[in-house]
Amino acid sequence: MRRFSLLVTCAVVVLSVFSCARTEEMVFPGEEWSYWSTPGDAGFDESALPAIKGFLSDSMNTTGLVVTINGKILFDYGDIEEVSYLASVRKSVLAMLYGIYVEKGVVDLDLTLEDMDLNDIGGLTELEKSATVRDLISSRSGVFHPASNAGDDLAHAPERGSVEPGSYYLYSNWDFNAAGGVFELLTGVDIFDALEKHLAIPLQMQDFERERHRKSGNLRRSQFPAYHMHFSTRDMARIGHLMLAGGNWDGRQIMTEEWVGESVSLITPLQEMNPPHRREGNLGYGYMWWVYDGDGATGARRGAYTGRGALGQWITVVPKLNMVIAHKTTPDAEGTTDWPEYERLLDMIFGASTSLN
């Protein structure tokens, strides 16, 4: 087991999104994860575990769960080795890859679609072509072109050409898929090759299978396919732990602390989310990460953020507790897990922490 002493201070926090992490020694998993000897050693009330696991078995359709504190597993549940569909958490992973190439100077977030001579089926307007790469990864492009895959809020979009790029948030698969196309255009690297090189290998993912990852979509609707990823729950937790550690993995800076902070800052606060029903929760938006905001961003949720995917795929990072929660409901499960159920689970986990100030 390798160790790296990590001191996170407010000085390295971008836009005040992170709570300052505690200064305990942070552990990084090698070929295998380590487990806490007892929950109490991790600042967790062991007597709460039966109720949490009972809730998982009785009220949720969870197929895999990993909860870590300081890089060691507090507890797990289900099959954490099974590799399956990551759904829209793929977008949060792409944001991480973007940060690596932004630092290299290969990707300029202020390039416009016109600068890159980028278009799509049926054509984009001149106004739409003024959208930048930054607009794409924050889902604020103002390009309301149909995506090659479903599962977004396009049905609630304003009329095309009615908003300035960068001025209006809408959860749009066109933005996310185009961001994938732009990544490959600017870097000359396939997304899945970059995923393997920059994340799977250095993080020593235990269950990563390069051949499982495939692009798909209706290319008669849009030329940009979705870049679907497949991870195990325990490898999802490695992704979350890298974010928690400010982009550092056992002394190797894979992403800059500044990029991690910027990508999970409130690019779109809760009250600017669209359509209006998006404002009824407690999540704003960063660079393809959902960020806790509003009245619900208190206690452990203050400074927390999450990747979210259909059916029940989530990676939630909780800096205030040095905690990562990776959750899966596989597509072949008997049902899905919805967000309110997951939030109830988070309440139970957070409520059992004995170290929450």
C-alpha cells in the first residue's frame, strides 16, 4: 500500500467550491483497495451500518456500492467488480481528460466552433458557431441541435438561435457529444485511448477493459456519437478518489488542483438551471459535474459534487468528510435506482459520521 501525505488548503481552491479537506494522511489503493479495520477508526458510527445495509436491500435496486474515507474502503455492498454501463457519468470522466490536455496546452477552451470549422447535419447558424469549447463542457452552448442519442432536456429548449452562446444552461447531449468530438479533433487521441492511458493505467483500475468501450448513436441526426464507458463500482471509486485528492495520485499530479477546482465550481448556480424543474433540487453545474448548491448544500454536502448517470450510476465526492461514494445499478437489474432514494442513502451515511463539524 502506497501513501502520500496530502494537505489541501483553501489557498488552492478555485472559486470556493471545495471545503478545506482535513490533513490526515491520505491512502492510495494499489492493485487492491485497503479496508478500514473498524468503522470507528474512520470516524464512522458502526451501529448505523445495519440500517444502511437494510435500506440498500429493502428500498433500493443497488447492485454495487463502495464508500471510502481517506482512500480506504469504509464498507461496500453487492458486486463491486462487475463491469457495466456508466451512462452519463461518462461526461464527468471526459471533463477530467479535458483538464489533462488543457494543461498540456493542446486544448484551448476559448476556441469557437467556427475556429475549428465544426458543423453538423443540417448546418449550424453563425450564432451557434460562436459557441466555445468551454460552452460545450458547461452545457451552455446555445446550440439546440438534436443529439445522436436521447436522454437530455432538448424538448425544453428555447427556439434555435434565440440565446447567446454561454448565456443559457440546458442539459444537452449535443453539447456533451460534440465535446467528445472536439476532444478527439484537438488532441488527435481517441477518448477511450486517453481514458486508458491517463486514468485506467495510472490509477491501476482493477476491472478496466478497453474493448468494452464503444461509441454509438444515430449519426443521421448528428455526426457526433455518444462515447459510452463501462466501469466497475470499485474503479468508479478510484475516479472519485482522484478528484478528492485534487488530481494527485500517490504523488503524481494527473490533473492540476486548479482544474479540479474549476471543473466542479458553480459555472451554473442552482437558480440558473434550465428548464425550471432543474431548480427544484439542490444541484448546479460545473464542467460536466453536478455541484451541490442552494439550501441543500449544507453539512457534508457543502463543497460536494457528483457525476450522475441514468438507472443509478453515481460518483459522489464529499471533501468535508474526505469521502467518495460510488454507486451502481446495472442495466440488467430488476429496477432502477432514482435520485431521491440515493439522497436518502447519503443522509444515512452522512448522519453516521462522527467527524462532521
